[in-house]
Amino acid sequence: MQEELEELEEFDELEEFEELEGGEETDEADFETASDGTLYEHRRVIADQGQNPLRVDKFLTDHLRGTTRHRIQLAAEAGFIQVNGRTVKSNYKVKPHDVVTLMFSHPRRETEIIPEEIPLEIVYEDNDLMVVNKPAGMCVHPGCGNYSGTMVNAIAWHLKDNPDFNPNDPTVGLVHRIDKDTSGLLVVAKTAEAKTHLCHQFFVKSTKRLYNALVWGNFVEDEGRIEGNIGRHPKDRLQMWVFPPDSEIGKPAVTHYRVLERFGHTSWIECRLETGRTHQIRAHMRHIGHILFADERYGGCEIIRGEQSSSYKAFIHNCLELCPRQALHARTLGFIHPRTGEEMNFECDVPADMTALLGKWRNRTIARNEK
């Protein structure tokens, strides 16, 4: 089970150290020293009288919720772990009465989840779980400048009268997440038992997840499989990069795709995920030369295919105004109900902005074929 929990952090990486939307944005400031050298205390743990010698990275991992040993080691490498007021490395052995502190270059932010009355589109709900349709533009979890108006704030309000649901308890709540500007289905666990069961399904890859996307370019084949490790871009920490499957860089990732419609310079596709890595579809599609349309972070707002005529440029400009975010929608979600054992399958319609975008490309294709 410990291995499963570590693997699942790829789906729901909510650590304070390095929030990646789900990664939404990367707060690189966490690992940079303030210009005046000031550091602020974020966590303090005092070793008790009977503490046996233990590496500080293991010690903090055991005492801090919601993080990993790797994150602790990154903080230590950056000089942000102190013992008794002095900076230490990961291999420092904690002794009785040692005062271990985690320091950052910014003041500690309030991370408590506050219920906020935000409309939710609930697709399904029972005593164990709920399935919601997240709109594009909404972060799933507070972090990196988005400390209100998130999906979990909305969920906390919806379940505020449920005495068994604590939005600040990591053993309940969102089981997985999707990018801020991606729309679609998410499952929320109301109980610890439900979350454990659902997390296990994500870990063993038994869930069903289908996405729709509009991507640049025309595929030669009708369907295919993309395999490649996904890790942080070597130079741009806000992007993910694809590395060879046999490399030791990044995490293994597999995406299956199928072409649904062809518009000449773009294609409407369906993606099925085997794994749930950060930016998986966005990174894999860029890797094979089919960047998601309107995906600004990966270059999808540029004219990648097509002519450079003024009329075509105006057409693309109008498309970007209709759908000013990556054209990606989590349409289908399937899993086994954690209590009843029933197979549950949910589907939500493609949202209005992407529907309008598809309409423009269809109309353009029809017009060109009639000439």
C-alpha cells in the first residue's frame, strides 16, 4: 500500500513545496532564496527524548503530512532544512531534542480549505462519493496564487453539513485532478474508505478515462499509442517533457489516441489514458508533433499548420477568441463503486467553447470541400 500511495502522488500532487497544477503552476520561488537572504519558518518538529538517530529527510517525511521524501530532499538541497538553527543536508541524523525546521523564502500562507458558495455541476452523488464536472478556468486546489474559488472550496461548501467530511483531511476529498484550463469529470470521496478504494483503482490502472482534444496537424494513421516518460522540462519548469521509456528520467506514461474528425490543419481526437501524469496528454501530443489547439504553455496559440493568408489568420484569431484555453475535455470517467462493487460510468458533454470551436472548423472544412 505504501508504494501505491507514493505512486498516486502523481495524480494528486498537493505538496506545499512545488505545486504543479495538476498541476496548475510551479511556484519556483519556493526553492529560491529571497534577495535579502531572509527565510521564513513553515514547519517545526521537535524530536522527543527517545528519538533514535534518523536521517532528517526520513524524520520529516514521517512527521509532515502531504509531502514526500523526495520533496524534503529537494528542500534540503536548496538549504531550506535547519536543525537547531543551522542548515543541514538530507543525511543529517536527528537526535533527541533536536529542533528541525522547514524554511522558505516567502512567509507561510494560509492553506486551510475554507468553504465557499460556488456553483457545482454534480453529475452523480451518494453517501460515499460524488462526480462533478469541472469548468475550464477553475483550479482544483488552492496554491500558487489561487487560494480561493477552487473546486475544493466549492466541495467544502456543498458538504459543509456533512459531519463526517472534513475538507482539510487528506484521507477524503478529490481522488485525482485535471489541469486548471481543462474541463471535465472528477471523482470526490466522502469517506476515507472510499478514497482508499478509488485511489487503488487509479494505481492499478483499472479506471476508464477518455478525453477529447482538438490538436494541430493531420494524422497519417487513424489511431496510435504514445509511450514516453514524463518529467519536468530541463529548461522550462512550467512545462513537462517526454523522455525515452527506458530512461531513468521522469515517470512512465502511456496515451492511446483515436482520430474522430479531420479538418486538414487540425484533428479532433479521443485520448485514453493508461497512466495519470501531470500534463500527460499535452506533453505526449506535443512530443509527436500535434500540440493541443490554444494550449498557450506548449505553443498551441501559434499558427502551426496552414497558410499565412490574412483570412486564415483572422479565422484562427476568431477560434482563439471562442476557446481561449487548451481544447481538452475529460469526457468519460469509469470506476467500480467502492462500497457496492457496481461498475459506474459517467459522461459529460463537450462544453460550449469547444463545441463552438469545432463548429468553426467543420464549417470551414465544408466550405473548402465545396469549392
